[in-house]
Amino acid sequence: RKLKEHHQAIIDRLLADCGGIRQKLRDAISRRMVKVEQQQSRSTQTLQEEIEASVEQMEKAWAEHKRLEEEQKDAFAKAQALVSAQVFHEVRNALSCVVAMSEMTSSLQKDPAMTNEALVDSVSEMLDQNKEVVNYSL
């Protein structure tokens, strides 16, 4: 009986030790799982932040692209308007010369002191000057 009690005491002590060790192992596993979960959470959060930063950079790049595109369109429109204005100015100047010379020819025809030969010479000279103005303008 004493032997049985002694064996029972050893078994109880071993079971108690096993229970304590088992509890320690459970606690260690729990702590380790918490650490893994925290690391995974930080990793996920970091990845999320990196994705958000990349998306933000892409949005900024797209906005800059659109802004530059709009600037380019505006610059093209201004340049086109300037070229049109210059062309109009040059054509208008040439046409003004043609009109002025025709008026001068008309007034020369009405001048009684002007001979036909002088009139033809004047008109020819005006036409030559007209051609030069038109060629220079265009």
C-alpha cells in the first residue's frame, strides 16, 4: 500500500509537471502566434501603404500629364491664332497696295495733263511694284 501511494505520488507529480510544461508550451505558442499575427498585420499595413503611395503617384503623374496636354493645346491654339493673324495682315497689306494703285491709276486716267504713253508707263511701274509687294508678303 505504501508502495502504491508512493507510485501514485510520483505519477501525480509527473502529471502535474506535464500539465505545467504543457501550459508553458501553450503560452509560448500563443505568444508566438500573437507575434506572427502582429508581424503579418504590420506587413499587410506596409504593403497597403505602399500600394496607396503608388496609386497616389500614378494619379499625380496622370494629372501632370493632363495639365501638360492642356498647356500644349493652349500653346498650339495661341500659335495658330498668331499665324492666322500674321497671314491676314500680310494679305491685307498686299490687297491694300493693289487697291491703292488701282485708285491712283483711276485718278491718273482722269488727269488731262497725262498722256497715254505716260499713263501706260505709270501703270506698268505700279504693276511691277504690286508684284514685288505681293511676292514679298507671301
